[in-house]
Amino acid sequence: MSEIQKNLVDKNTEYSAAFTKGHLALPPAKKYLVLTCMDARIDPAAAYGIDLGDAHVVRNAGANAKDALRSIVISQQLLGTNEIILVKHTGCGMLTFDDDVATGLVEKNLGAEAKEALGAFGGDFKTFPQLEDAVRDDVKLLKETPLINDEVPITGWVYEVETGKVRQVV
Amino acid sequence: MSEIQKNLVDKNTEYSAAFTKGHLALPPAKKYLVLTCMDARIDPAAAYGIDLGDAHVVRNAGANAKDALRSIVISQQLLGTNEIILVKHTGCGMLTFDDDVATGLVEKNLGAEAKEALGAFGGDFKTFPQLEDAVRDDVKLLKETPLINDEVPITGWVYEVETGKVRQVV
């Protein structure tokens, strides 16, 4: 067992020993979904004030809206959520490279077969050159898709990894 | 401002006032990635023992591996992670419906245009009928894809929302 796996087991043993929330229902109690980045410096529950059981939390590289559409549709149509909070963040890795750089690294490190396998997600890493614009673009995408009811409030925010603060963009 | 948005601002004001982790680096300190479900009853940081800055956390409906491939490649090739912990969970919504049910709901609630827009993710909701099999299938997918180095340890776990406990499947 690796150190990482051992850490999971040890910390979870402590967590479950004090666990008192086994009664929570499947649908999120506060009926909302948070979409944010996978970045290691973000703890959505703590930083965004999400109590256990209250909200779906979707995370991927860059808090990308298109990547999250399947999860969002399931959240809303099957589990009754009706508000979306989108949070990207300062210092995001997605601001630091582009498809050519990423594709080149994949080919160099993993070979030609891996480069071809990027087709699994269209070879599109969904990077972005400017943070606030990316928030606005993704909120626009969510507001325009027919997959989300027009009544659903959708707001876009930035989380500052340097200060722990959120601020609304749109 | 909605109650949900107000909660975000209020709780984040408290969080940021006590924030002391603005110095953390972009690459995850412990070089691993956790893939888990968006389910509201899961707090990965607390339940899986992830300290701020230590790991990428990817979340989607069902902790689906294929959906997470873009994020995983970025995590490993751009940000240096080299271990994957995949955690699905008991009581998952993905065990309770199938593509026909979901597609029917989308058409009924959002109309024919929305049904067509499901093509954005191939109309595939990635549900699964059995939990442990789904863990094994997704670990297999990650072990077999050329997009992940063969040396990367990949383990599959189940989190019990009733008890707060994790157990290893594969």
C-alpha cells in the first residue's frame, strides 16, 4: 500500500469514527450545484461555505462548463438542483499552457499512441488565456445551452488562491 | 442576490478572514489526484484526508473515469501528479436511472431542442447498474488508456455515505 493510500485509510478511519451524517438524503438539500477547478489549493466546502448534503460539487481542470454538462443535466433533471455557482480561480494552471504544449508533452512522455488517444476528448484541453473572460464565456455557454432551464440562476465568480477570497464576475 | 449566493459571500468572508495558505504552490504537494462523485454527501478533503494543496480533486456525476480523462492528463503531464485514487460511493444516483429515463426527462422538461443538444456528450449519461463492478471497470479503463503512464498506481475504492467509511475494491 502506497503512502497516499495509507493516508486515505488512516485519515478516513478518524473521519468515520466521528461521523454522524449517515442520514442525509441523496438530493442536495439546498438544491444547487457548484462547478469549480480541481486545483489542489481549493477546498470548496470550507472556502465556499457548503455544508455536507447541501450541494453537488463538480470539479475539473479549469472549472470547464462544457466538460461539466453531463453532470449538470443529471444534477438538475434527476436530482432537482436549480441554481449554478461557477468558480474559476487566480493562478489557474489553464492560464499557463495551450493545446500545442500539452499535446507535445503527451507525445514526448507517452508516445504516438497516446497522442492519438487524445481524440477521447477531441484533443481539446480547454485552456484559457484570460481568467475573467473565461468565467464570462462559460456562464454564457451555460445560459445559452438548451440543456439548462432558463429560470436557473447562473453566476460566475473568481476565487483568489492568494487571499482565500471570492469575488463575483458575472 | 439569491440566498445561495449570499451564503457563498458570507461564509467566504469568514473563511478568508482566517486564511493563512496563500503561499501554496500550483502543483499538488503530494502529487496525486482523487476522482470522486459530485454527490452532496461527500466532503473529499475531510473524508479522504486531503490537506489543502496536496492533491487534485476531480468530481463529476458517478466519478466517471472517461469524463475525467482531460483533467487527469493535465494533472499528470502539466502538473506532475503520479498516483490516482478513484472513489465511487454507496447510494449513488447513477445506480437509480438509465439513459432512456434521463433522455425522457430532458425531453419532457426542456423540449426537443434539449434532447438534440444531449449530443454534446453523446447522449451518454454514464450510469451504472452495480457499484463495485463500476469501480473495477473504471480502474481498468484508466490502467489501459495510453494517456496514463503504466507506472502510475491506480486504486479503486467505495465510500459509504451511511457510515463515512472507505473500503478498497481494487
